[in-house]
Amino acid sequence: INAEYGEARPLPVEYLLLQLPTGTPKDGHRPLLPGGVSQPKFPTVNRESLDMEVFKRYYRAQPDDFFLESLSDMNVLFFLHTNDTLSFADNLAEICAAIVAGDRETAQNFKESATWATLEQILAVDTVLTHSNGNTWSCSICTLINDSGKTMCEACGTPKQ
């Protein structure tokens, strides 16, 4: 009861319902820049399990001349922003500005940065997991010893193979 307006009446639930006539495409692969992105396409975020191995397969399949285009997929940008292995939070604005402007020089400078060099080193590591005994396994990326029941490394998310 509200003293200023008198007795309050219940709000019909129909006023709270919304109809959204839009959705997301099934394939979800519309890069911001046309051309240059070859197979395999980067998986759609939240539809598949994403880890460094998925990014490695995608990145290695892209032509060197189309680095800017290969980063222009929103799913790639989201992965770079949210992955737990290496943070790109400080560089994301620079990457996005280069994509919007079509600035290959800025993209190339980013590719030569220390952050990207670290990512290249991570991608160069063989991610085959070594098994230490029947109860545990060791991740070859971060060397954490995980319980045998875990299907992914608890520290870096690398899948057990």
C-alpha cells in the first residue's frame, strides 16, 4: 500500500512478457572483414568447448597475409578476451580498432608484440598429455598433476587425451 497513490493494484504478468523477433545465425561465422579466413572456421562461442588446441588449429590454418582478417571473427575476439591461459584484455581495444579501420600495419605491430609472441610459444608446445601413473596425469602445457577422473586440466583447461 502506497500512501501517496492509494492502494496498489497488482501488475498484470502480460506487461512483463517480451517478444524478441531476432536471433543468432546457425553458423555464426560472419567475420567483420571479408576474405582471408580459411577452413576450419572458429567454433561459435558457447556452442562448443573452446581451448588453446581449438585456437591453434584455427590459427595455423590461416594464411599469414590475412592476420587481420583471421582476428576479425567475433568468436575469435571473444576467445582471446576470455581465455584463461593468456590475457588480451589490454590489447583488445587496439585489435578492434585495427579491424574496424582495416589497419594492417597496426595488426602487424600487434602480431610482433610480446603478448602475441607469448601466445605463439604456447601454441608451439605439443599439448599431448603425459601420464604419470594410473591415479594422476600431468598436463604438458602447465605441468599440473591432475586426478585421473578429470577430463581437462584444472589449471589451464587443456583436455586430457
